[in-house]
Amino acid sequence: MAESKGALIAKTVQKHAGRAKEKFLQNLGKVDRTADDIFDEHLQNFTRQQNSANRLQKEFNNYIRCMRASHAASKSLFDSLNEIYESNWNGHELLYVQAQNVEMLWHDFGHKLADQVLVPLNSYQSQFPEMRKKIEKRGRKLVDFDSQRHNFQSLQSNPKKRDDIKVAKSKEMLEEAKRTYEVLNSELHDELPALYDSRVLFLVTNLQTLFSAEQVFHAETSKVYSELEAIVDKLATDCQRGAYTVKKSSPTSPKKSPTSPNSTMNSTPSSPLAGQLYLNIPPAPSATTDNLPPGVLYRVKATYKYTREDVDELSFEVGEIIRVVEYDDLEEQEEGWLMGIKESNGDKGMFPANFTRPI
């Protein structure tokens, strides 16, 4: 067993050495090499095709990684939205449902890319390493064939020292090397063009699947986001109508109990004039109602500075003139508060009546 193994190693070393010597002599131009221009063209096409497949596989794997990162970001976003979107807001349940729909679309898209695009691409790309091994083997057998051919020619070139036994043995080895090479060469002459021609159909099928999956995903997510937009639009409409405005109904709310900053005037006015102010009724004979613009009930002058506490209120400085007008919605009128427009800049809002006096 040891001798057989040793003999095998020695034979292998000798074969490698013989190939190295033959290639060295060929590179120096000392001996010729078997040329095959058609195979060389097939080899160039194969190399170009393999490089394209490797690049496509690399970029598509990177694309899937980015898609999965986008999926994770989408899920985190909707998880956050579901937490901050309050349960009493319009569309709370619908938002959750649509978020689940987006999640399902991401999962479906990911499975299609992996199963219908990446798997076929991996199968296509896996052909090239095996084919490359076969090409390299064909190259080695070609060197062996050339080496045996040169050896046979060398034995025949000197008739005086010709050894018929060696010549016969060399011829036998040459024929064996030729058969081995030609079998591989013939197979590759068939397989390489077939593989090269397959690139078009593969690319068409792969890209059709990819683009179709993309189209379905974006079309369906577009529908979901249209629904989400409609949900938010309804929320905005409700907000504009004051559906989610905090009502100032507590005992300390200034709209229920307006007070001036002067401690001697911190109670709600109780005179007949004050009662008229709360109802936006022009007081008489204290306020002038003559020559006022349309819609203006009367005018008042600020006796104290007031800084608004809500968006629907009016801020003003001492001495500013305010035109009192009717509330747009009389149901919103609150006791002790007037609706007015500042003459200085046209700002409109509610303000406490006892911070002003009629003029």
C-alpha cells in the first residue's frame, strides 16, 4: 500500500513537472502549441458571462439586504405610529389594520424576491465554477497532448538512434492523450455555446419576475398608503372642528371666570353693562355704535395687558383698540368672554371682557 501510494505521488509530481516544462517551452516559443480559435472565442464569451453573473448575484444580494433593512424600518415606524396614535382619534383601528397590511406586503415581497429571483439566480451562477473546472482540465489535457506529440516527434526525428519500442510506446501514449483531450474539447465545444446562449432567456425570466414582484408590491402599498392618507385627512378635519381641543371647563379656566390682574377687580363684573358685554350686545350709553364697519358691534380699549393661553384667544397690550364682533358659532360663546379683532393688525380671537373698557 505504501509503495502504491508513493508511486502515485511520484507519478503525479512527474506529470506536473512535465506540464510545467511543456508550458515553459511553449511560452519561450521553443515548441508549438495546438491552436483552437473557435474554442478561444467560446472561452472569452464564457468569461464575460461568468463575470456578469457574479456581478448580478452580488448586486442582487445587496439589494435584498437593503430591502430587508427598509422592511425593518417600516415595521418600526408603524409600531411607533400605533403607539402614539391615540385610541379616541378618528381611524385608530383602521390605522392598525393598514399597518398590518403593509407588513404582509413586505413579507410577500421578500419571499418572492428570495424564492423566485434569488434562488434561480444562484442556480444559474452555480454552473460557472463547475464549467470552469472542466475548462481548466481541458487545458491540462491539451498540454499533455502537446507534450506527448513533441516527445513522439523527437523520437522519430533521429533515425540513427531510433528505438522502435520507445517510439511505439510514445505513439500509444500520444493517441491516449489525444483521445482524452478531444473528448473534453468536443464536450466543451457543445456546452460553452449552449451555456452562453442561455443567458438571454435566463435574464428575461429573472427580470420579468423581479419587475413583476416590484410592480405588485408598489401598487398594493400605494393603495394602503392612500387609505392611510384618508385616515389622517379625517383626523385633520376633526381637529379643525375642535374635536380634540381640550375644553377649559375647570374652575380656574379663564374663559369661565375671567379676572383682571388688578386684585381690586378680580371678580366677574356684575353691572348691567357687564352683562351686556358677555352677550356681545352693544352697551348703551357707554359705548359708541355710530359709524362702525359692518359686523362690528362696538369698540373697546385694553385696560390691562393680556397674553393668550390658547390658539383661539387674542393677545393685546394696554391701550390697544379692539373691535367686538359676533361669534361665528354662538354655541361657542362663553360667559365673560368677547370675540374681537385688533385694529392694529387684524388678529381675531376671544378675550376676557374685564381686561377692556368700551369706548
